Amino acid sequence: MLYFDSAATLPVKDSVLSFYAEASHRFFANSGSLHEEGRKAAKELEKARRDILQTLSLPLSYKVIFTSGATESNNLLIKGLARRYAGRGKHIITSLGEHPSVLKTCKQLEKEGFSVTYLSLDSSLGAVSPSTLKEALRKDTILVSLMAINNETGAISPLEEYQQILSSYPKAIFHSDFTQSMFKGPLTPPYQAVDALSFSSHKLGGIKGHGVIVMKEKLDPFPILDGGGQEYGYRSGTVDVPGAMSVAFALKECQKEEKEVTNKVTLIRQKIENYLLEHKEDYKVHSFPLTSPYILNFSLIHQKSAVLLEYLSSKGIAVSTVSACSSKKEEASAPLLAMGESLALAKNSIRLSFSSLNSLEEVDTLLMHLEEARKTLVDRNL
Amino acid sequence: MIYSHLILHFGELSTKGLNKGYFIGELVRSINRMLKKKYPSLRATSDHAHAYIALKEEISLSALLSSLEDIPGIQRITPVCQSERDLDSLKKNALLLMKEEKFSTFKVHVRRPDHTFPISGYEIARTLGGAVLANIPSISVDVNHPECTLEVEIRSDAAYLSCHSYPGAGGYPSGCAGRSLMLLSGGIDSPVASYLLFRRGLRLDFLHFAAPPYTSSAVIDKLADLLHTLSAYQEKILLHVVPFTNLQLSIYEHTDEPYCITLMRRMMLRIASIYAEEKHIPSLATGESVGQVASQTVESMRAINAVTSMPILRPLVAMDKLEIMKVAKKIGTYDISIRPYEDCCTIFKPKKPKTKPKEKECLFYESRWDYNLQIEEAVEQIKSYQLQEDGTLLLLEKENKQ
């Protein structure tokens, strides 16, 4: 299997797994227990929080909350912050290109009486242009949620420019979904640009089922889960201490490898993009001034993306599309639509995403099959 | 629960002279297959006249009845109550039964298979009838056209009382009416057609046309789920998958768009006929309903049928889509059928299909290339799967052709 779907998930790294296995045995106790074993686990949990902040070069005063994944992190932050600070205002800003865990959460808040502005993406940036954000801001804006790197297109958002604009709106809390953006090379926006960020462990080669919220100390989201008051009361439930430790470990591993892997995937992406650009009549590459080297998104001009996915899958190559092979339920890529791409191209987009597991030799195989598919697959506009 | 047994009446079986034993055996096997799955504590037995299920206290009668109503070959289901053979017990149970019923006229019908029983049938009927009249208000006896009949049967072990029957699915027991090769797409219609044919006692093999990469390989999982649902009606289920891509592409290369679907159906039937012949299956079956889509007009059926001499069973031919959907929901295939993954991707869907195709035109298009070779190749490469107990499909090794 040639795996070009790293943005969906990654296999757990051997180093993480063995670290996790050992931690599971050594620190199995409930971090809320008062006996020696419990206190040991609680200490490790606090150390994991510190480790994460140190790895991200963030002040140790920040809060780190462990959740079940980025979806829960986004839900807890957006719902929790909106509900907590509703007294200051009821306006939220996000973009049409966000992940469903942000978009649907905002839709839910609309039902609860919040007003949400969904910004379009700038077609040249692939992200919200700073001036659009500026125009949308209101006196009663309490929350802005804009992702750092788009999970479908790889477009990088200018978070620092957003931050500068937001500095004159002290009521507006700035959240960013960093799920595709943890240690993804020098272009990645700085973690310091936002008030709160969320990410998950499995996209870093960590254990599945673990997510993180990192936020400034002053933030106080209203909890979704009530119970024993773990995680500062924000997320009740017995804490998976070995899991939390494994997240901190996986993050550190990513930081160590960042430079090497980024160099490698940059070459891989470049090679594939070059091929695609040679056939402009068949492919439209979605490229932006700031694009993650880990993601390459292109649309098929004449073919159906579901057919190409099926074709590549039968050759043992995994890629990603938005829509399945179905006439009834054809979905289109939200970010591509949000930047004004045509429906046909938004429906027929393919995402390739890369990791340390890929090699340039794999790219040769991929390109061979892409070329074969380009020549043989039947035109969709029959 | 007042009832102790269910009596299952055979339907059209009574017309089956010497084969009757075989039919009854098949029916009891299919009843027990259902019981084993849903009610492991129950078992059906039979004699030359009926099948029987001894009930248990914890069983929900209405749920069991609705499961039995799906089984082809059962005409009528009668819950009966077992009673001591003395008159007091008979009276008590007769009243319990009759109080559940709504009627204004009734009669009592007594049979005494145990002729040594000391009380005469007339005497029993008179006593029980009197008791019912005395205890249920505003009813009368009508021996000619009663709304409700209290049946009493005195056997040597006990007496049995009943007064209500439920309709069964009718038809013939699974597998008794011969075999057919069903073209299964994965949509709503073909599973319903399969169910109706099962009910008529047919044994089905399933044939699916796959055109990867234009159709998703995930469709196989969907088919497995559909077949798993249909496995309530047939013990052993085989799915044969035809690789159809090459033919499909040739059709689209050589045919003008409006005729593509007609030619595709003709090629499918050719392949199905050859394969059915190979497997000694004497008929084909489809989920077509007249007029539903362009390829299902009578003109179209004529142009398509022309390629085979096999009978093509179309049990849905006169059913409305809404009726079909209703049956699909009843047998539990609807929710599976509406999952995405088309049998044929939209790429191959012509914008304006011919609603009244002519065979002459079909022959003209087909003369443009040698499709026979592709048909042979497709038949050669058919893969057969057997549905497993757990609902997965197991690829069968090809039998060596002699």
C-alpha cells in the first residue's frame, strides 16, 4: 500500500507505541487517587502538560486539556467559550472552509441564539484575507475561529496578520484548529499567534482517540461533560494518563523530525505538482502563495475523482476525495467552494497528503498510475 | 400466555401428490432455520397435515407471528390452547379464548380424534356454547355463517382449543419451485424481486455486474449486507460477480449515447444466459418494473429480451415504486439499498436514453465490434462468493473445468 492520505490519519509510530505500552504499566493508577500510585500518575500528567507547552515554546501558565480528539477539542472550545462569554456579546466569526467539527458546532450555536458570520476564502490565498476579517469584526464579536492549515487544500492562513487585527478587539478570543499544523515546517503559523488551539494525536503518529486543547490561562470555557471535575473541571472523566503522556511524547518526536520530514515531503510534493502542471488540460492544481508541503490538492477537469480514487485504490494507492461513487449523494469540497471554485471542480478534487512514510520512489509509481489513469479513464462529460 | 402451540397450515401444498413429503420437509427446515436464529429455544415438528411449534411462556407471540409471516409456504397460522380433557377445564379455556375476540355470532366445532372419549361431540359443543352465551353479552349462535368459530379437538393426550388464525405468506417452501439467476444491482428493486421469488419457492443465485474503477469496490459490502438480510429465506446463497468494465467501455466507444443502456442490458443478459446455462439454472430474474425508467418500457424489454431464449422472471413488473419500497422496508433491505455506491457510476448514465429502442438499431451498433470475445472473457472471469453465517462473502475457488 502506498499511503498518500496522511492528513486523514497515520499509523502509530513504534517509538510512541512502546513508550505508551510502558507508561500504561507504570502509570496505570487514577490520577485522582490519593495513594502513592495515584499521586505518581498525577505528577506524570502534569509533566505531560508542561512538556507540551515546552515543546510548543508557550508560557507554562497556559492550560493544557486532554480530550478524545480534535473534534471534541473544537466543540469544547467553541461551545464552551461562546456560552461562557455570551454576556459580552453573541457574535462569532469563522470561515466556510473550516472542518465540520467547527462549522457544525457554529451551526448549533446559531440555534442557541448566537449570530455567526461565515467568511469566504480568498481565491488567491486559499484562506480568509485579513481585510475580510477586519470588515466582519463587530463590537460584540467574542470568538474568531480560523484554522491554521486547511485540511483539504493545505492553504496556510496568515494567523499573525489576523492576530494583529484582533489586537484592537480585546473581547474577541482567537481560536485556531491546528490539527494539520503541528510541526509542519517553517511556513506553519506560530502557536503564539492564537489564544487557544486544538489538535489531535493520531495525525502526528500518536495513539488514536486523543486530542488536546492549549489555551491562555484567562480562558474559562463552559464544560460540556459534567462529572468528577478532572482537567480543571473542563472535561470530567478519569484521565488517560498514559495516553496524555503519549501525546506529549509524540509531539516531541514530531518536533525532532520536523526539518528532515519537511524537506522530504517538499521534494515529493514538488515532483507530483510538476507532473500535474505539465497536464493543465486535465488537472487543476490548487496552489497558494503559502501552502503546506504536506498536502497537495488538485481537481480533475475531465474525470470523476471517485473513479480515480477507485482506480488508484485497486493499484494499492490510497488517496482522498470528498465524494463517494454515487449519483445521489455527491458532496463537494467545502474550502474549494468557499474560495469560489466551480461545483464540478470542487466535487472532483483529490487530496494527496504526505508523511515521513513516503518516498520519492513511491512518487514514481504514483505518477505512472496517474498517467495511465489520465489516458484510459473515461471522460466524465460523456 | 394462554396459547401452548402454533399450528401451521400448508397452503397450495395439498395439491402436491407424491412430492408432498419433500415440500413439508423443506418447509419445516426453513421454519427451523428462522427459529434457530431468532428463537433458539423453539423447534418446529410436522406430520402429514400440519407443522407445529410448542410455545414457551417467555416468547412474544406477536413477534413470533410476524417472523413466521415471512416464511413462504405457510398459508395460515393458528395459535391453540392446550386444555385438560374435563368439561370444566374446557369451559374455562373456551371463555378465556373467546373473550379476546370481537364477534356477534359464533359456533362451536368439535372433533374427537380420540374416539374413546366418553362425552359426545354434540354434548361438548352444547356445553361450551352455553357457557360462551352465558358469559359474553349480546352474541348469538349461527351455525351456518358464524363470525367466529371455536374449534375444539379432543386428542388422547389433551384437548386443543382455538378460535383465530393469522394469514401466512402463502406460496411454496423455499427452493421447491426450481432455480433462477437474479441480476442484483444493489438498488431497492432487485432485493424485493428476490423476496417475491423466494416466496414462490424459487432458489436463487445472484449475479452482479461490476465495472471497476467506475463502480466502487465498496458495493460488495453493500451486496453482502443485502444478501445477509435475504438469507432468512434461503439457506445457501451464492453471489457471482462479473467484471464488466471492458464491455462497458466498448459499448460507449461504439454506440450513440441514447442506445448505451439498451446495449448494456443486452450484454448483461447475454452473459447471464451463458452463465445460467453453465450452472444448469433454467431462468433469469430481474427487478424491472414496467415504465419505471427508460430501459424498462415494453419496447425496451422487447429489444433486450431478444438476446436470450431463457424465461426472464420480473416479479415487480406491475408494481408501483411506492409499493416496492414498502415491501423493501418490511423485509429490511430498504435502508441497505439506499446507501450510496451505485452499481453503475454516473459516467455511464446517458442524458437522454432511448425509451423505445429498436432491435434493428441495436444490431447495427453491435455489428461495429466483436463483442463475443469480451463476453466470453467476462464469463470466464466471473468470481463466485458464498455468503457466510456472519454475513461476509467468502471467495470460492474456481471449479476445474473438465
